[in-house]
Amino acid sequence: MKFKDQVFWITGASSGIGKSLTIELANLGAKLIISSRNESALYEVKKQCKFPENIAVLALDLEAYDDLVTKVDEAISVFGRIDVLVNNGGISQRSLVKDTSIAVDKRLMDINYLGTVALTKALLPHFIENKSGHFVVTTSIVGKIGTPLRSTYAATKHALHGFFDSLRAEHHNDNITVTLICPGFVTTNVSKNALTGDGSPQNTMDIATENGIHPDEFAKQMLKAIRNKREEVYIAGVKEKLGVYTKRFFPRILSKMIRKLSVT
């Protein structure tokens, strides 16, 4: 895949991975539609990019997933087509199961899973008609491994794997590609914005997140996976990757390791 003149639509583009991915793709000559709830932040990202005339801002809220069909129509009208949808928007969690209200569980599921699925379903007919399209989904290492303080966040990411694995199988003959990107710790505001048990943001940076992969480096590795049309890739530190393979081959050992993680 050559990125020049390809039309990418990126959600969660106002900060973190989405922002770095936007800037990197702009440097490579892609045409971009960037989305998040924070419209002013999106315009700031646009200002930092090469060829800003090739970047359109389209604010959307994944939680308001009943409105996403209209947003898809708006997005297609910008450049006449969409080649790649990067489902990158979402929110995390830092709370014990026993302390997490069902309202928080619902909000996480609405944003991370149902919002992403609704946007994907709304765009799917466009890809089918064109006999071409690429869904890229930012999931997480916890989409493979559930860890303390992230129960519902992990559930939403596990759900995305199930949905998109099925979609990939159903639409192989329509030349539709699915790439699942599984980050480990990345130095973004994800832990600061993570919801606690009562729905308020944590407002502090996890040490592991602070010491994670820089989002600019992450974006470069992510684009390599997109270019090669990888089905699933883990962009993470050695320990996180090791956890995935330990889960696969030695699940009981991983369970013992997970139990030793801090839950405070």
C-alpha cells in the first residue's frame, strides 16, 4: 500500500496515537479526515501537519452512535471516497470490579465497542460497493489479556477482536482488509482520562504509561502494519508481548503472574 493520495479517516485524532498517526500520514501525502469530540484540538493537529489543505476536520462522538450514518455521509463527501478507516477512538478504565458502577461499564461499552461497530457498519456498504477498503482497529494488549483495574476496558477490547475477526472472514471476497493493532503501554493521556468506578477521570498518569512507547514511534510501527496489511500486530514492550504468548501456551502461569500485579 502506498499512502500518498490514499484517503484515511482517523477517529481519536486529537491527541496521542491518533495525533501522531495523522502527522505521519500527512508527511507521506495522504488525504485525511480527522475526528474526535474535541473539534478545537483537531484544528490544532491540522495546523501541525504538512499539506493542511488535504486534511478535513469532522467532529464526532462515538457515544452518540445513532448519528454516525450521517457522519459517514459527510466523510465520504469530503474526498469522494474513503480507503482506510482507523478506529482509534476510545476511553480506558482504572477501577476494581467491585467498585465500578454499571453506568461506567455501559459508557465504556457504548464508546469503545458499540460506537466503533456502528461507525464500521455505516461505512461497510461503501467498502463493499468499491470492492476495496481497510478497517484498522486500535485494540489493546488487554484485548488478549484481562488485567486488574481494567475489567470492562478489557471486555470492550476483547469484543472488538471477536467482531472484526468475524467481519474479516465474511468480507474477504469483497477485498476488505482488517488490521487489529494491539498497543502495550504508550505515553499518552489514556491513563489520565481513564474512568474510575464512579465515572470521574483518574487524572493521574500511570508509571507504566509514562514509561511506554512514544506515540510518534508507535505511529511509525502502526503504519508498517497497515502497509503490510497485517491481520493482528502487538506494538508493545517485551513483557507485554511475552504475556500474550504465555496466555496462549501457559495460561495457568500467566494467571499466577496477573494475580501478583498491584490492584491499588
